Amino acid sequence: LGDFAEYGGESYDAVQQRARRYLDGLEAAHRNPAETPKDREEVPSPQRILVVAHGGIIFQLVKQLICLPVPQVMILRYGNCSSTLIRMRERRGVYIGEVRWHMPLELIGGETRDPSVRLFR
């Protein structure tokens, strides 16, 4: 699964943990501060957050945002320089993500040399 710890990189689990820590920090910084459901309606909370990263970490972030529990393995193809919009919703105190759209690099007008993420082969 892409465990590069023995070569001086990160293990797959370490990458997942790093993505989780990052998301926890985003949630703490941007979560609606109101404590009761009634108060939540009074506090405007829609925010847009731009995250720029390589395809591997975007894959980990998307996986953790849209799946509970987070699977170890999931087939999603997120190449470098792609664009993804995820809408977060709170359900019973838990934030769940919904992929609204995903735009591969090729459709934005770029080219990828990695055949595993090519849309048109």
C-alpha cells in the first residue's frame, strides 16, 4: 500500500494519521462555535476552505471526509493538480463530506504523465 518508511518516507498509516490531524485542526478552526442546535441556526457558518496538496494527500483527505469509519483501502483516483469540491454537513454532531464534483487535470486543460489517473487512455 505504498509504505515508504524503510526508504526514509512515511508509512501508509503515518500518512493517514497526518491527514487526520490536519482535518482535526481545520475542524477546530472552522467549526460553528455555537453549542446548541438553536444557536447553530443563528450563527452563519458556511465557509470555503482551499486545500492545496499533492494527489496522495488529497486522496487521504477525501477518504477521511466522506467515509466513516475510514477504510484502509479505497479505489479513488486523485492525481496531482486535480480539483475537488466537498460539501461538509453536520449530522447528529458528526461532520460528513459529500463530493459535489471532481475535475481531473485533463479536463482543466492540463496533461498527466501518470497513466493510472488518466481519464482518457
